[in-house]
Amino acid sequence: MSMKKTDLYKNLALVTAQRMKNSAKTPKLTATEKATSKKELAKANPLLASLMGKAKTK
């Protein structure tokens, strides 16, 4: 007796969900880390800096 296709997909979904549950969670950034990462992004990308309101006018 072989497994039905729906049983195989259900098993695959359960395995995937279990892996996601057990995967290492990434640490959340603190406010100071967010601020520095935004500043670094703004320095690297002038268009982003202008959208953020930190563009330097010449």
C-alpha cells in the first residue's frame, strides 16, 4: 500500500514547518543599530538619502 499524494504533501509541509520552528532566530536590532545602519545606507545611496530627507545640497 503506497502513500497518497496528499499524504506526501502533508508530510512535506509538516517537516518544513518543524524546520522553520527549530531554525535559529535572528536577533532584533536595537534602536542605535538601526540608526547606524540607516546612516550607512544613506551614505552609500544618495537617492535613498534624498528620500530620507538627509540629502546634502550643493
